[in-house]
Amino acid sequence: MSEPWTMPMLAAALHTSESTLFGRFKQATSMTPMQYLKRLRLGEAWHRMVILGESAAQAARTVGYRSASHFSRDYRAVYGAPPATDATRSRTHLRQMAPALTDSGGDQPTSP
């Protein structure tokens, strides 16, 4: 496995300073690099729980959390509910939305 990028490595590769890179990143995303990374990880964990059916513990480990309580705290702060509760609620919501998504009226091809 290759070494993960660090801010100094990325700044050097882009021929800029770390502070300039940090400032431009925050300007573009409205988040610090760590906040952005956390959101990506939590989004992937949501996907793994809701779409793939993984447990909260399994999803947390897969996206790199070492502590279940830290994962749960971060997840609740972003999604407003504990991971397992939110995953169950989200799956239910998606199931309820599925008929509306497949009944799109005239968008389906017709047979000859």
C-alpha cells in the first residue's frame, strides 16, 4: 500500500505553501481538510450501512475508525441520530421511495 498524502507532500507537489493550500481548500469546500475527510468517511459508512447492509461496527472499521464510540459521536453530529437508528430509518425511507422512483409515468420504454 502506498503512503497516504500529507499536507506537506501535497503542497510540494502543487508548488505552493501549506498555508496557501489549506486556505484554498477551505475556500473551495467551506471545510478544513480534516473536516472534509471526516465527511467522506462518514458518507462512505452511511453507504455501507444503508445500501450494503453492513453493521455500524463493520462500517466504522472499514472507513478507518478505531473507536466505535468516536464513530458514533461523529456520526450523530452529522446525521442527527445514532448510526444503527439512522441506517434503519434511511433503509425504510428508501424502500418507501422506490415505487415512486420506478413509476415514472411515460419514461419507461414501451414494447412494440
